[in-house]
Amino acid sequence: MKFIVSSSALLKQLQHISGIVSANTVLPILEDFLFEIEKNRLTVVATDLETVMKIHMDIESRETGKICIPAKILIDSLKNLPDQPLTFTIEKNFGIEITSDNGKYKVMGENPDNFPKEPETKDASQFTMTSSSLVTAINKTLFAVSNDDLRPAMTGVYFELDKKSITFVATDAHRLVRYRKTDVNCPEKHSFIVPRKPLNLLKSALPDNDDELKISYNNNHLFVDHGKTELVCRLIDARFPDYKVVIPAENPYKMTVNRQDFQNALKRVSVFSNKSTNQVALTISGAELQLAAQDVDFSFEGNERMSCSYEGEDIQIAFNAKFLVELLGATSSPEVVLELSTPSKAGIVLPVEKEENEDLLMLAMPLMLNQ
């Protein structure tokens, strides 16, 4: 079997899916790409048993066949080749010869029949949304996902489907992001949790444009089809916490502040905070916001003041500055509103300028003030 493909085009496509391939796996074949050739179309598959990712590309070939090729050596060799056509010749014993303009390279492939089969889209419901909508939703929520494997429900993003909207929620119990798109119509009310790894892969592989994505799901798997790129992942089998209970119904005090200035001040002051808590205390009175951080162990201290617009009683409240900076980075609005009630209740961060068909709410749990 023989096929011809552009070296740079192949490398670009393989890099989209190489994040799935893990070294030192229990099954050595998981360190391979599965190449499926069907006349002038090549499909490359990578899997770690939890997630499957495929790319499709055009090639020159008159044959049909399959072969497993070790991923690391293939990508390493393509990185060092200039852009040129490569000829792959596959022997009966799974040996592979790659011919370039100036050289010949041989590598031993594996039997494609041993490559794991991908899940089927049985009993799947389907809806569509634009590629940029999904990429934006992932960017605005993924950073707030928990790393705690003892709470598996929080290690992914919660998708809440409705007939007229889709809501994405992520939380690690210290902060929460709820992002809603009101221009997506889903077939029915449904919810599921998508793990972090496949969302990270999608974020890199999908274009930030208006291409239409076909998204299907059943009880166990999510299927995302962009045409040239496909992803299937196993859903997290756990119950997501009732996030609506955490969001305060009434936060009467409202501080409006320039997002960029606030973010930069937090970064500067937090340098002097305790490294285990990143605690920065906010004191708001009138039209002034004071930020203070200290690390008693090293006698570090940082203070700044900035102007704001505030409605409410004077208040002092402390937050983890790192978390607050990340929340502020999830919106592009020039100004944000911080809604507060007491020093022990969650603060809500909202963008002043909202994008069309979007609703973004971010929440940060306060820290106990150092007295």
C-alpha cells in the first residue's frame, strides 16, 4: 500500500491530536496513530481509551488500507523535514518506508486490528453550535475546574442543555463560573460533565470562527464533529453539585471598577501576600478601593489604592488574588461590577458590557481576614 502526503500538512494535523497520545501506557499500541487510507482520503486516529480524536485530510492514493504508526518518532521526524511531498509505502509485515526528496526512513508499524475500537453514536441526541461559541465557552470556564480527583464531578465542565440555551459551569469550591449562550437550541433538557483533557484538546484543535459543529451525546459519551476534526470522549459519571444554591440571591453592595486596572493592582499587591493563601484584603469606602497584602513570616507588605464607584456600606473583605485575577481574565468588558454583602459571603463578579446572546457570572468565595 502506498500514499503521498504533504509533510507540513500532515505535521499540522497530527499536532492537533498528539496531546491524546500518552507514553508509558499499559497498552503499547496507544502510543501509535492509526492511519486509515481510503483512496484519496486519510483519517488518523489517536486514543487513550477515554478520549478518541480523529483528523481527516486529502492525500494521493489509489488504495485502501490501515496501519498503526508510532506517534513520537513520526512527529519528531516530520518536525525536522522541510515542506515537501512524502511517500509512505506499507509492507505486508507492517514495515513502513517513508521517502522524502533526499532520504529514506524506515519504521516498524503495528497490526491495525489491535487498535481499540471507538464508541458508537448509539441513541445519541444532537444539536449544533458555532465553533467559536464552544471555544469561547471552554476558555471562560476551564480555568475554574478542580484538580481534586477525590471530587470527580468537579474535574470537568458541566453542560446544562435547555431548548433555548446552553449553560457551562465550572467550580473548584473556591470559585465558580457560569457561562450561558442563549442562541443555541438543544433538543431537550439534559446535563452531563465533560472532563478537562478533551476540552483542552478541542480548544486547541477547533478554529475560532463560525464553522458549524455537530454535537451529539448519549448517557456515556460526547461526540463533537467539525468535519475535518472529530472528538469522542467518555463523560464523567458523577453528580455535579447544585451550583444554583451557592450563588447569593441578594448582594446589595456594588463596586464598579476598571477591569484592567483592578487586575494589575491585584497582581502587584499579591506579590507580597502569603504564598499559600494569596490573600489580598479589599477595603471599600466611598469612591476608594484599598488593596492590602502581607506575609507575616517574611515581613512583606504591599498596599495600593485606586478609585472606584461604590454603592453600599463600607466593607473589608479578603479574596485569593490569584483566583480573582483569573476570573477577571475571563471577560473582555472594560469595567466589571463586584457585588458583595458581608465579609463571609461569596462575591459576584459581572461584566458591565455583555456580548450579544451571552450571560457570564463569576463567583469567588472570600477568605477569613487576617486580624
